[in-house]
Amino acid sequence: CQFHTNASKAVRKADALKHLFKNEKELSLRKFLDQKYSLYMEAGEKNKDLIVRRMHQALDPSLAAGVPLKNGFNTINNFRAKVVNIKNQAQKAYY
């Protein structure tokens, strides 16, 4: 099935995408968030909480530490806002 192949490819690509401050010039935080989310959507992933958790795991560790996830459902918009909001603070701690 062509869709299954494309979906698997998109998931592998999304899972491989990482955000690191040392690579910020090549892949900014906003681009990382947009690309990772788009790839999971392209793969047909409907569970937004799972997408947020996968995005969180792929963040630079100094940034991920500042954005704790809720035990319940985490929304994409709340996660994005929190991550973008603390980016500068986390980046200073990184350097």
C-alpha cells in the first residue's frame, strides 16, 4: 500500500528530527516544531498528546527540562507557546 509506505517514511523522518541549540542556525526551534508536527500529520497521526510527547523528547535537553509535560492531555498550541517562551532562557543556560 502506497499510503502505508509514505506514512512509515514520514514517521521515521519525524522521529529522526531533533532540535539542538548547537544546530540552531540550520534548524531553528520554530522550524523544528513546524516540520516535526507536519511530518506526524502527514503520517496520519491523530493523537496530539503523543505528538507533543515525541516533540518534547526531541528537544535540546536544556530546553526540554524547562517545559514539563502534564500527565493528562497536552495540546500542541500550549506546548509550542511554552517552548518558544522559555527558549532564550534555556539557550543562555546552554551557553
